[in-house]
Amino acid sequence: MDIGSSIRAIRKRKHITIAQICEETGLSQGFLSQVETNKTSPSISTLESIARALKVPLAYLLLQKEDRMKIVRKGERRITSSGSEQFKVEHLSATDKVRIVIVELSPGASTGMEPHAHEGEEVHVVIKGSIYAEQGEDAAEFHEGDSFSWNACIPHLVRNIGEETAVVLISVYTETDYQPDRL
């Protein structure tokens, strides 16, 4: 773990000196310096007092880098195409377990000729246009502002039934880092 580097980065970002942390925690400057350079590992109670002095939750100091906030700027989104119609898929999330995408389906475009299934739970929000969705024996039309969800392991299909491009926000949650090729 790289706790020391996190402590140093937070301290510098908040413009707090080592002396200020030591005054509040009772730790020596030498010890805190060794903590920040990862030359020593502090106890949980010591980390707790450092976290209090930095005004951050202790849990934040214990997070691995891959578990911290991930940022995807609008201009840096990964864009792919999917389905038999090659509809546009704009990836909003930087995690594999919860994927959030914006899908643009041209008029008549569909996720495929036949319903398909994959791992995960999906939530869909129609941002623009009109779509038809079916899963097993259930089917419905959805319009701007409507939403629906389903377990994606049951074969399903989505089709644009409108005369304009449909835009759908989709969130897919999976227990693993599985990334299906199709939505």
C-alpha cells in the first residue's frame, strides 16, 4: 500500500505543513516524514489521528488507487460501435463493474435480429426518441423520460421505433469485470 504518498498528497493539497500535523497528532516530524516516504508503516490508531488532522475519513487513506475516484472527461470518452446496425456507444464510466454508456440508435436500428443475453443487471433511460424493448414474454414501447431495467441474462432486444435517432442512457452492473460486446 502507498498510504504515505496519499498522506503527503492530501497534506500538500490542503496546504498543511508537517509541523501542523505533528502539533495536532503528537507525532514527531521525523516519524511523519518516514510515514510519508513509506519507510515505516503506522498503526491504525496513528493513521486515525493523521486522518483526523487532515480532515479525511480513515477509510480514504486505506483505499487502493484503483478504488479511488475515476474521471472521464467529455472529450476523453471512449466511443465504440455495437450491434448489427453498428450503433454508436459512448462510454461514460471508467470502471468495469458498473458501466454507463450513451447509445445512439438510428431510426430502425436494433441490438440485433434476435434477442441476446449476457451477464449483468441493466437500467435504461430514454433520453430522446422512442424505442421498443422486449425480454422474454415482456415487451413495451418507451419514450423520452421513460426508464426500465432487467436482468440481462434473459434474452432481450431493443429497437428504435421512431423517425429520429433514439438516445438511451444505459447502466450495466456485473459482479465481475466482464464486458459484453453487446448491450
